[in-house]
Amino acid sequence: MKIWVPLDSAAKALGADQVADAIAREAAARGLDVQIIRNGTRGMVWLEPLVEIDAGQGRVAFGPVTPADVPALLDGSLPCHGPVENIPFFGRQTRLTFARCGLIDPLDLDDYAAHGGLVGLRRAIGMSQAEIVQEVADSGLRGRGGAGFPTGIKWRTVSDAVADQKYIVCNADEGDSGTFADRMIMEGDPFTLIEGMAIAGLGVGATRGYVYMRSEYPDAIRVMEAAVVIARRRGVLGADVLGSGRAFDMQIRIGAGAYVCGEETSLLNSLEGKRGTVRAKPPLPALEGFLGKPTVVNNVISLATVPVIFEKGAQHYADFGLGRSRGTVTLQIAGNVRQGGLFETAFGMSLGEVVNDIGGGTLSGRPVKAVQVGGPLGAYMPVSKFDTPMGYEEFDQKGGLIGHAGLVVFDDSADMLQMARFAMEFCAVESCGKCTPCRIGAVRGVETIDRIAAGDPGAAALLTDLCETMKDGSLCALGGFTPYPVMSALTQFPDDFATHKEAAE
């Protein structure tokens, strides 16, 4: 009998380790021959710990499971969900990037290869640099970290640059509220990120790579470090990648917890041992990045998607999506929601369908008031905009941004003035201090919102002007995007601001 118990951080926080220990003890007491496999999560957080059992007829799922449920679990009397693929939340997904996550043992390279792993890298080895870059460009893959910049263009810029050394840097500093896709991949399918970075290295002529990770992700750090050692030992990394005669190796580097280091130039400064402050651009990192050399900086999901593009072909990936948003989007549904978790689907599903149908509405049972899409710098989308399709341009036209595709749901008890204040306060705390609009503007923003709450009649106009200055004058997205949540709260939920004013009067 094989039993899968997730090692994912969310599952562990909900008792997965205790469940695994209870299964081991109970099986030993009964004399059962049980193999416990610690897999990644299937992404349905409300069902964690989600335990899967294969007693010879295929994997079936149980969850959420507690240690007290273990005797019934082994007796076969615990209620069962059937195969994970039959659970509606999971069955409706189009899993490409996350196809193996939760299915395999994260640190078993043979298990990885048995489920399509390394096929893409072997194919890339037989291609020229130009052909590799063109394949990525043809797929339509765009940066999944937030900016949505075409990955093929970035790779081509680095590939065409002349330098004695080039680098691949993976931005794994996942700091946005309500986001966990990067962590899930690194904990549940680390070899797909390693393979994606190796393909990127072959494509642009880079022989060294770095994964810049959050210190707040100890489990992901442990899994990634172990996976790199295994990959190097098995010849996936090193001086002779899979016998190709071409070199690519990589290291894991840990940040110190600064949100602004999710911005690529701040990340590069931190990676070089400097203070994590934003660099002025140009020069672009693609030309003068890490240590002044041409550097590809891509998000975890961007790089982890590359292997499936090379395994199945660029056209297969490009066939999914909407408009210029090709492929799949890894939606992270969180906040006041009944069914939170990761949902991978082709671009194009409406925001309302994601929140109400996939997410099941609010956990509190109260009406949805707003959804913040794109992390703490994302706009608050009201119910009136729930027909907006999940696509980069489509969200931009509605005054929003997809960003890293995190969705945080709020019910009608949320005070949007306080949410706007939180956005400004967050910016003030996390600002690197390099530019005045962000460093000073965020502090003035908190003060101005407090003036609105106190009933100052001219403060709303002042806040609007301040947000325009921050948007146009900030060096990076921290100051430049903070106006999104602030102004969306002010314009879409004016009653919350008026209520404070009336209370003050």
C-alpha cells in the first residue's frame, strides 16, 4: 500500500506531519506494509491534509484528515473523495506547469522523468540557441512574476549580447499577499524549475544560474537545495548537461525578507551582496545585470513552464489562452473564500467565475465586496467588474493588473478606506528609499487618507494628485503601482470614504 501525505507548507501547517506520523505508527501496530510518500500539494488547501492511498486499484483521496481519522483511514471506513481528478475543483483545471505537483515524490528524479520530466531539456540539447529562443517566443510565454513581459524577447536580448559570462537568475522572492504558486512548485516539483533554468541557460549561452529565495520559505529552501545536489549528481547540472558537452550549473541564494527585492534590479543588488535598492534603467539587466553581465531574470512560474513548452511544443502551449495572454495562468485563490487554493487554467476565465464558481464565494457567507488581484499593489475589483476575463490587456483596460495572479477575496464587511490606508502604509514600510515619490509619497499618503477619515473635504483631491505623482515618478513598481489599490478603493467604493467623513462630522 502506498500512501501520499503532502510535505507542502500549507498542508504541514494544517497537521500533515502529525498525520504522517500517525499513519506510520498505526500501520506498524497492524503489521501493514505501507510506503509513505511525502508529495507536494494538489492545491486544494481547504481539503488539507489531503491524503491519497493506492491499495492496488489506483490513487483515491481523503481529506481533510486528522490523526484521529487514521484508524478509519486504514480500515477503509473514512469518507473518500475518489480519485483527485474527480474532485470538481481539480478536474476543471488545465494543468501544464503544475501537471506533476502533488503527483510525484518531489526529490525522486526517476519519478520526475517517468512523468515527462527531462523530455524538454533533451529536446533543447538538440537545438541551437536561436531555435531555443524562437520556441519560447512562439509559445507566447510572458513573465508570470507580474510584468507580463514576453519571455522570448528577454531571452533573445541576452542571447544576442556579447559577453564572456551570462547568467540566469530565478526570482523566487514571492512576497505578494495571497500568492503561493512559486512555493508550491519549489516544494512539490523542484526539478521542473531546475530543468527550465537549464534550458534557459542553453538558449542564451549562460553557464551559471541562481535562485533567489525568500528566507520565509524554509521548506522550499530545503527541497530546492536537495534537488540541486541530486540534479548535479545525475548529470542534469554541471559541466556536461545530460552528456551534451554544454555546461550549466546553479546555486540557491537566500534573501533577507525585503519585499522590494522582488523587483529584479533590487534582487540583483542583493544577490551581489549590496543593499537591496532599485537600480535606474537603462541599462537593462538583460544587458548589464548580475555583476554587470547579461542576465535573464525570470519568475519561478515562467521558468517552470519552459519544460512543458519544449516537451509538448510551442504551438501546444500557445493554443491555450486569450488574445496576447497565451498558455495558462496559475490562479492563487485566498482571503475570505470557501475553496482556497491553486487553480491552473487557460487565460480567459472571468473573474466572477473564479471567485463565485471555482472559489465557492465567501467563507463567511456574506456577499463578496471586492477582490484584490495581483498582490498588495493590485487594484480592488468590485463585483461590477466580475465579467472581466483573466488576461493581461483585459485587466489593464479595467484599471487592474493580474500580476502574480494572486486573488484575495473580501466580503461586504471590509472597510475600503482602511484597505487603501494599508496599501500606503505597506509601501512606506517596504520602500527601499531610493526615489522620493515612493519614499516620501507613501508616508504623505497615509497622512492624507487619515485626513479623509477625519472629514477634510480637500484631502481626496490631494490623494488623487499624490497617486498620479507616485505612478509617474517612482523608479519601480512598488511606488508606481501602490496607486492601483488606493485609487480603486477611492473610486469604486466612495461610500466607505464618505462614511468616515460623516462620522468625523
